[in-house]
Amino acid sequence: MDFLDLDIGGAAESSPPPSAPIQPALSLPLGNLESLSRRLQLGRFISDIAVAASDEATPASSASAPAEADSISEKYAQLSLQSIKARETESIDGGDHEATTSATSAATSAGAAVDTGALSARLSRVLAPSIPDTLIREVFANLEPDTIASATKLKGALARRRFRGTVEADVVKAQAQVLREYAPVVRQFQRLHQQLGALNHLHQQTRALLRRHGAADDTFFGDVTALSHTKKMVAVKRNLLASFRHQFTLNDYEEFVLSQGEVSDPELFVVLERAEHIVDRCSILLSMDNPQLGQQIMAKVGGIVDKAHQRVITSTQRTLENYQFASPDRLEALQRCLAYFREKPHFWELIMKQFVDSRQKSVLEDFLRQAQGADNNNDANDTNNNNARPVWLSAHDPIRYIGDLLAYVHAVVVNEHESVVTIFGKDVDSDPQLAAVVERILASLCQPLRSKLSQLMSSSTSLAVVNGIFQLVDLYQMMLAKVMSKESAVVTTVREMVKLAQHKLVSILRNRLATIRDSSAAKLELSLDLQPPEWIVQYYSDLLPIVDASATPTLWNLPKADHDEVLSLVVNQPIDICFAHVSESKAVDTKADELILKANFIDLVLSKTMPIVMLSDKTVAVSDTSHQLIEQLCQVEFTHLLKKSGTYDYYNVMCMISDVEEDDFMVEFYQSITENQLFTKAHIEKVDANLTEYLPTALLELQDKLTKLNSPMSVADVLVQVGVRFCRFYFKFKEVVQEYLHQQLTWTDTQVATMLAVESDYTPPTTA
């Protein structure tokens, strides 16, 4: 676009050479002059042209106008020719390239045509705007000078041509001014166009070369694809074979480890586990159409695994038999073997059965040696060499013997727990399998232990001995329950022995009381001194210390029903036996003696049972029984006092009329007594004489009878109750005699109370 950079003003001042031919007019598309006027500021341009037209009207300018128009036309024609030549040169270069590759030139020319057409379209829209016809008319009306309009035909034609050249020169200059702004962009596009053209040329050359060798390339690519597929298949087969070899075969080193490796080597179990997995995976091969391969692998690897299992089992059993002398490394290897076999129940049970049988035999032999003594000289030497005292040496003392026996069993239980922990390296309490192993070992002690304890309990008849055995068995039951499970065989056996001891204790009490009940000697022990029999003293001396020492809610931890039965054997049944013996005894001839003997027995029972808390409820019932006996004894002695004093009949007659024992007294109530034949002065005088003679000695006689009553409080109660009752009756009897017979008795009621030693306790009845 540099050719547009020209000085139009200078060109207007020069004239074209006379020899230069007149160039044809530049054809401009005038359809878009309106847009061009807006872009080129057409209003100012038209005003400038109008001014120029007015200036040309002068003579000076009219003389130089043709020369200026000729020079401008000539310069424009030259520039047009240069532009055409440049384009032809570009087209020639494009033709050379088209000769090189026809396809490339066609594509390039098509692209260039598209680019040129697009650029021309844009330039035409910019440089040739549309102008309305009225505006065009106005423009040409202002542009055309008067000289041109008034000129002759020939001069007018030349003048118009010059004027046309002038207009074209101005238009070109204006367009060049607009296009000058796009010159840098155009240069950049030209450089980019050259680079893209070279790239497209290289691309087309490459594609031409590829098409030239297309047939050979297809064959080559086919061979490459086939070889690549073959390589993949070979790699897949190789991987399959390697995986098969890894999954289903053992290498030489692994076979050596399984057949001849050390059992203490941890790698043995890793290889053994892998071999077992191979045998398990052979089921996949057996499901194939030809299972022969799977059978062969299974037979070979299975044989190696079986031999390895046998080696490990043999080593494990040998170590278990002599685990006491095994080194730490040996024990570690043993624990590794046992941990491996715990995942395989069949082998675990096989090993544990032999281990349990061996330990059971050893534990049972040691127990029998301790319980029964040495059977031969060798055992005797072993016993003498042992620091611990054998249990059988204390067989003369059942309680100590059972205590030593249970202590030995507890020591064996603890030792077996520690041995299992040492062997397996795990806590027994947290592992049910190990706990089951220990229980199976110790189960061998159940039968001999049960036999020994049952034998000693059945042969013991002493309540103290059986109670001591019960205390020991109950104590060791709790101790063993802390070490072992409560459902284990040893704990269950000891618990059975506890129940057996409880039953034995209750049976001893029952049998003893039954023997006393049917014993003639016990009945003969009732004598005239009215003291409790000796059997109750011996019975309580054996039983009550045991009851008093009990710290449990129930005696011997018995159930509630059995506990109540035992308390009945302690309190109620001895009383019933004694009362039955008293009723059947001929040594007791009076009712008073019978009551005194029973009261003495009850008093003994109360004195023995009252300090014992467990017997507090029974003591209350026995105390009530004692009060009833005292009341009966008071009634008997009161009746005897009435009979001895001769007032018994009068007491009965007065009781029939009204209750004599009431506090309130009205003599009028007893008026009907006068109708009785005994209520005469003669009979009353005899009664008064008898009272005068007997009452001074009545207290001594009564005290003499009560000397066999052991309880001083009971004696005092009897004396007071009998004396007070008699005095109250005597007061009423005396008032009735005085009222209806008008006769005075010798003694007053106060004097009678003094003679009976109840003056402080006696208060006369109130009279109305």
C-alpha cells in the first residue's frame, strides 16, 4: 500500500508531458458514496471542492488546469501499471508452486481467492459507500464549474476530463489516507500469509510422500499389527504360565523346607500355608474337562503337606510331654506350632487329646500318691525327697486331711493354669479353648476327690467334724470359683460336696433327736430333782457354738425352708421331746412338779439360745411358752393354797356368783351365797380356825415347793401372784362373811399379805 502515499497537491501544480497519452478514467463504484462520505468526512470534502471550483473560475487557474489534470492522470496510470505488474509477478510465483504440486496450488489459490474476495468486499464497503441520487446530483452540481458549462463542445470535453482526473486524484488521496491506517495490519497479514503458505506447502509435500508409499505402508502396518497381537498373546501366555506355576507349584527350596526344614523355623509355616492354599485351589483344576493335571498336583503337594503336618505334630507332642525342660526358643517354637494348629480343629483336637491324657494321668497319679500314700519304694523315695508334706500323713484327723487335700487340689489347679499359660503364651481366662483344655485336665481329679470326701463325710458322725468339713469345702468352693469357671467339673464336684455336707449336718441333727426321742435312758434321766436332762446340755454344747459362729444369713447357707427346719431342730423339737418324756415319766407324780420340770427345761433353752442372734425369733416363742408355764404353776399353787386353807369351796361358790378376780367389788352381788349350805357360822368358824393355823406356815410351804424351780425370777413371780390373788380373795370373802353372817375373821387382809410377804405388791379391791 506504499504506492498510495503520494502528494496530490504537488501533482496538481504540474502538467503532464504532451507526449503522454490520455489514460482511461478510473472506474469507481459509486453505489456506496454515502458511506464513503461519512468515513471520509464528505461534507468538508465537498465544501473544499466547491471552493476549488470557484477558484478555477478565475483566468489564472483556468490556464493551468489542463496541465495539472494531465500530470495526475499520468502518475496514476504509472502506479496502476506497477500494481498490475506486482500482481502478475505473484501470480507467476504461484504458478511455479502449482507446477510443483497441483493439489497444493489448487488449495492455495482457492484460499487466496477467498481471502482476496473477502478483503475486496470489506474495502468496497469501506471505500464505496452508497450515496443517494439527490446527494450525487448536488455534488456534481457544485463540482461542475461554470467554465465547463459555458465551454465549447471540444473544450468542455477536455475540461471535464481534467476535472474528472482532479476528482479521481482527490478520491484516491482520501482512500490512501484511510488505507494508511491499515498498512501495519496488512504487512503482518502478509508475513503470516507467507508462513502459512510455507506450512501448507510442507503439509502437502508430506501427504504426497505418504500417498506415494501408501501401499507399502499398509503392508507394513498390517505386519506390525499382527506381530503386536502375537506379542500380546505370548505375554499373556507367559503370565498365565508364571501365575499357574506360582499358584499351583512349589519350588525346590519350598519343598526342601517342608520335607527337611527345622520345625522351629517360622518360614516353615509360611510355606506350609502356601502349600495348603495350592491344595485348596486344585478344586479349580478338577472342574476342568481333563482333571488329571489337578489330581496330579493335588496328590504331589498333598503328600508333601501331610508329611510336613506329621513332622510338626510329632515335634509338638514331644515338646508338650517335656515342656518343663524346654528352652525358651523351644517354647517359642511350640507356641508357634500350637497357634498354627488352632486354625485346624482336627489336628488341634489330636494334639490336645494326647496332651490332656498325659496331663490327666500325671495329675491323677500325683493326687493318689498324696491322698493314699506311696505304693512302692520308688514312690516312697519320691515322697521323701519332696519338700511338701504328703496329705496322707494327716489322715488320722479328718478335718486336717480334707483341708490338706483341698489345698493340694487348689495348688494343682493354679499350677495347671500357669503351665498352660507358659505353654501357649496366652491367658486362660481370656481364651475359651485354653480354659476348656485346663478343665479337661483337671476333670480327672473329680472322681477321686468326690470319693474321698464322700467317704470321710459318711464315716463321720460328729457334728463338729462334719461342720468343719463343710466350712473347708465351702471355702475352697469360693477359692476355686475365682480361678476356674463356675461350670467346670472341679468346681461342680466341690459344690456337690458342699450340698452333701449340708445334708449330712441336717441328717446328724435329725438322727440325734430321733435317737433321744426313742431312748429309754433319756426318759430315765428325769429325776425327782426336776432338773433338765443331760442330753439337752450335750446337744446344745455341740450345736449352739456352730450356730453362734455362723456369719451367713442362713445356717450353713441352707435354703430358707431347710434353714427353718434346722432352727426347729435346734429349739422346737428338743422342747417337744422333753415335754413328751415328762408326760410319760412316772418319776413326776404331781402337776406342780411337771410344770416346774418343764419350766426348768424352757429356762435352760432360753439361757442357751437368747445370746444367739439367729435364734432371736425362736427365743420370743420360747419365752411365751415359759410365761404360760409360770401362769399354770401359779394357778396350781393358788389352788393348793385354797385347799390347804379350807377356802377352796367358798372360792368356787363366789366365782359362780361373780368373778372374784375383778378389781371392783360390791358385796351385794354375793347375797345369794347365803343360800349355800356351807355358808354358815359353824363352817366359817372352822375355816377361820384353819386359816389361823395354816397361814403363818403357808409361805414356807410354798417356798419349799418352789426351791426346785431354777429361775429366781420365776419363783418370785409365783409367790407374788399366788399371794396377791389369795389376799384379794380373802378380802372379798371376809367382807361377805361380815355382811351376811355378821362374823369377824381372825386375820385381816393386810395381815394375810404380810404373812405371805406380798404387802408391798398387794392393793385391796375397790368397793362401791
